[in-house]
Amino acid sequence: MEYKICFLGSGRHILTRRLARNLAERGHNVHLVSFEQLDKKIDWGNVTPHFVKPSFPNYRSFLFPVREIKNIIKKGSFDILHGFQATNYGILGARIDFNPYVVSTLGSDILYTPFAGHRYKNYILQKVVNYTFKKADIITVETRYAKDFIISNFQADTRKLKILSYGVEPNIFRSTRHSNPDKLTIISPRAMKKIYNIDVIVRAIPLCIQQYPNLKFTFLGGIGNRQYIKAIENLVSKLNTGNHVRFIKDILSPAGMADEFSKASILISLPSTDSLPKSVLEGVLCGAVPILSDIPANREIENIGIPVIFVARNSHRELADKILWVIKNLDKIRKRVKKASYQIAREYSTEACINGLENIYCKLLGGTKI
């Protein structure tokens, strides 16, 4: 059965673009409404994108939906409204008061943002999340840890909570590498934000290149905090490691991401908190060995069978030691990575995610599960 679906989410976020595109390829009529200016280079396929200019230059735009968004939803006669991230587009959808309404949490919106500011801001954001969850008919999370965290820290009907991995595309992300020990590359796929501790990776570079002078580091920082990006660039300059660092500031297509992952031998992701990071799974599918911060969500990645090397998220010296150890044992670890990639492709594919979403939509609309 075909549905008419309206996504509320960032047009710059690869997840919302991917899910919208894949649902449209299944024959659904999918629209994406976003406050972010939509990149003309992006191939939207059969998705209908809507850029709406926000009413305010700050967070209030999500709390007070503009008339244009209400009109799009009213005229669209949608079957389903689906908001992404509880603290922004999720609350936007809740304020529109449309049902059936699905909210997908992405990790930091529940694990970090409502607890990272001053007391008053945290209080407001926690109220926002509770209101969003109250209005939602279904709340999707990616991990058992995220579900348990919501139950412990927010007011959510546990019957609404569904665990759903948002999936990776194994037909795009696959290993095409040819090992070259003289040209090793390490990749950081996370956004340029403090929560991902990019500065810790940068501080480890001088310690690594002492032993491997040809080592290169690639940072995929297509989105992030401008001040933090500037601080990272200044740190690279201060440490005199510019010849070993490459910043990719463009938002890459999935094929572009896969190409960068396939050039890398090691992937580093050091979030202070996280859900199930697709970029880590994608990197493993392409053959990269993951070095991850030792947090609960990353422990769930280990349970998949991926050979994860854990480090403290704030220790650049420990990180450098682990990088050097992985390089020395690279061939042996890669065999285990290759084995894990088969399970990722089977159990965490975008196809499995789309099947799950269709089942959720179908149940909400009173149909029969696929």
C-alpha cells in the first residue's frame, strides 16, 4: 500500500535524505519540510523537498510553526507526519498537532542536548522532549540503551517506544580497498562539534606521525559548529600538522562517503554520548577498523560482533597508543572486520529499516503489517 508521508527534518542530514529517498523508491509519495536551505547538488530522486524560511533566527522557530508549514501539511493531505530529533523538528511536529505522528530520536537529542546547558535551558528542553513524546503516536530509537535512557529520564509511554536501526546501504558501502602500508589514512566521520571530541584526535596526530611520518588524517566535517571548526583549524596549525590533515567540508553523497571510507584503514569516533552511529557501521562495511570512545552505545556495537578498540574519549595519549597498536596488528584485525561486515549488511541494512517504517505506518493507519 502506498502512503503520502511528510518528513520534518534537516535537509542537510544524510539520514533524513536517505530514508525519504528510499521510501519514495518504494512508491510512497514523500515530502521533506526543512528550515535549512536545501543543497541544489543533492539528488532528491522522487522526494518533494520544501525549504521554509524560519520565523526566528534561533530555536523559537521550532516552537512556533510558521503558517507556511501548516499550509503545506494541510494542503498535502498526508497520511503520516514524521519528525526527526525530539528537540527541534520533533517538537515542531508536536506543535502542529497532526496524527498519526511518528518521532524518530537520533541520539544526541535525548542523550546530550537536554542535559548539556545551564539549568534553566535544560529544564525547558526536557519539558520540550516530554511534550513531543506525549504528542507522538510512535517514538523510534536505535538501541536498547536509548530506550532505557528515555524510560529513566523522560515521561514517555513505553508502549510507544520502538527499537529501529535506521540502517546502512551495503550495496554502496563495501570494501574496495587495496592495502598500502606506506600510505595509511585514518578517518573521522563525525560532525565538527565538541560532543564528538575532534580536538582529542587532532592532539594525537603529532604522537602518531613520529612513528609513521606518512600517516594522513581525514575529517569529514560537513556540518558542525563554526566556532569549534575554527578552533580545530587553529589547533592543527599550532601543532604544525597541516600536511597530515585533510578537511572535507562539503556534504558528501553516500557514494562519496563510501569512497573516503575505502581509502581509510582506521576509523575514529569519540562521542561523549551517542546512539547507534551509522557512519561507524558504514566505515566497517568498507573495511575500516573502528577505534571508539568507551560509552554504553558503542558497547552495543561490540555486541554486533565488530572488533572495536575502545579508548577514553578525552585522552589523546591513549588514543595515539591505540592507533599505533592497530597499525601494527592491522592485517589480523581486518579479517575480523570483514567477518563482522556480513552481519551488518544482513541485519542493519536500510532495506530492513524501510520495512520497519512501513510496518509502523501500516499499523498506525489500521492496515496489515507487511
